[in-house]
Amino acid sequence: MTHSSPAPALRMGIPINNSKLGMWLFLGTEIMFFTAFIGTYIVLRMGSPGWPTDTNVTHIKIFWGGLNTFVLILSSYFVVVSHDALLGRQYRKSWNFMLFTLVLGFVFLGIKSWEYYGKFDHDILPGRIPESDVQAMDKVVRQYGYIVDARLAAMYPKLTKREEQKSENDARIATLKDKADATAVEKQELADAEAMSQLYTEYVSLKEHVRANLSLAVPYSSFDAIRKEEHSDTKYAAITLHEVNDKVEELRQSKSMGSLVTRLQPSHPILYGNLFASNYFLMTGFHAIHVIVGLIMFVLVLMKGSRLCVDDAYLVENIGLYWHFVDLVWIFLFPLLYII
């Protein structure tokens, strides 16, 4: 008499490791996360005629972006080599290629940090980019004001108000001029105070010209008389951004004031510049955060050292899946932000 063997117990789910399934589900949410960013960028980009594309304006470095793309692709290959070596019980080789991947990840972040530095240095930041000539002129005046305040505060730290600092500077000039036997130090102090006074006068003149919308060819000393005239706005030329930027260059080339205004830069409007900068930093910033998370996971594996074994294959595979996703996101971001 024969007995049939019992039917095997039914098993629910997909025949893959739970951790791998969890990673795929997580990556599914990440895909939706970055799809929202990319979709938003495409809509804004296509719906904004005049979107900034000139790399000389946006300070986008296509070469470095391309190099970063190569770095991430190579790092993804190294992850695969590391995983295969681990399955083949070549633990030292697996550890080494994991280290190579970590180094390439830091290279990516280093290049990206250098790109960010260029954006900060040129003030290509959300909410700080002028989008019209008027905004560009206002930005120059604000920058000039910051420089004047910083210089006065450095010269007269005990005083807090600009008017008090200016009065103290004028008094110091009068005192040093009346001193017949001034020392070399005092002569230099007088020169510095006079340069500061001239810088302040130029600042007030530029600010008032921009505020009154009058050409720099109109003497500031005539402003009171002009204000009393009827229909004066039609008799005098309006100030232009070209005039303001020429004034900035004149100040930078000045022998007495040039060293005081090294941070004062000409300003140029960038239409949709703030939208561009917001999208750029949002997408590349979140991507950089994901890169950092991936590097942390690589470090955790590398810390195992000689204890790394074939049992860690699932862990390395899951980290590799995450890293491939990070690489894939950048492959989309690079042409969108750098080339198109």
C-alpha cells in the first residue's frame, strides 16, 4: 500500500530576500520623490521663455558635471565587482573595491562642493538674483552699503550707528589734518580715514541717484533744486544699469578706494534666475544627501574589515541597489541641468 506524499506548504510573497524586497519598495518611493522634482523642473523650464541657459550666466560647469557622471558610473561598476568578489569568497578584493567606491563618492562630493562654491561666489542663490535692471541696481547699492557698514564698524567698533561712525571719521580727519608733526602711522591713518570718507560720499551719491532714478551725469549737489522743479522727471535722463556697473568698475580701479571695495561686483539681471537656482540647489542638494547616505553605508561595511564574509552578500547587494539608483538619478539630472 502506498501513501502519497503531502503537498508542500504554500508560501506567500515573492521568492526574494525580505531585505531586498524592502529595498526595492524603498527605491520605488524614491523614484516618485525625484520624479516630482524632475517633472516640476521640466514644466517650469518649458513654460518660462528666456530661461537662463548660458553657462557664463549660470556658472554651470559642463565639464565637471560630465566628470562627476563618469565618477558615479565607475563607482557603480566597482560596487558590482565588490559584490561578485564577495560571492566568490574573495573578501580582500571585495573590501578593496568597496573602498574604491567610497573614494569615488567623496570625489563626486568634492567636485560638487567646488561647483557650489562657484555659485556662492557669484551669488547665484535663490532669492538673491536680480531679474531686472532695477533689481540689479538695487543689489549693487545694497552690496555697497554692506561694505561701507563693515568698514566703518572695523574702524570705529565702539560706535554702532552709521551716522555716529561717519561723524567720528570726519572728526578724526580734522584732527589729523591740523597736526603739524604727524607721525608716519598718523599719516597713514589720515589717508585711510579720507578714503573712507570718499567711499561713504560715493555710496550716498550712488544710492540717491538710484533712488531718484536720475542719471549719474546729474550732480548729486543739484538734487534739492531738482526736487523743487515741476515735471523734473521728464527733464533729466534716467539712471541705467550700465552707468551703475561702470561706476562699480571705476571704484574698483580707484587707487584710494579700490582696496576697500574688492567684494563689490557689477550686477547683471538673470531672467528666471531665482527659479533656476531654486531648482538647481533643490535637486542637486537632495541628490548629494543621498550620496552621503550611500557613503555612510559603505563605511559601515568597510568597518567590518577582516570580518567581511559571504553572509554579508545581501547587505552589499542592497547597498549596491541603492547606489545604482543614486547613479541613475544623476544620469537624469546631468543632461537636464547642464546640457539642455
